[in-house]
Amino acid sequence: MSKALSILGIAVAVVLLLVFGLDLAAGVPFRGASMTMDIAFVLSSALLGYLSWSALRECI
């Protein structure tokens, strides 16, 4: 179960990174409404991805 949750966390992190990274770079989904929030979400998704990857390494 913990392996599946770690993989799900990585998948969510990748999706969030793509969505807010695209908004930051091109203003595609949200028309660049708030650059501060885009940067915060990109950093948060990178942290979520790292923590999920670290937890997945411990499960294996």
C-alpha cells in the first residue's frame, strides 16, 4: 500500500509541476494570474516529488 501511495505522490507532483510550470512559462491554463503562486506551487510539487521518491526508495 505504501508503495502505491508513493507512486501516486510522484504522479501528482509531476502533474502539478507541468500545470504550474506551463502557467509560469507560457500562461496557458490560468493566464498567468499570479506568478508568486505559480512559483510556490512549482516548489511545493518539487518537494512532494522528492519526498515521495525518498519514501519509495525506503519501501523497496
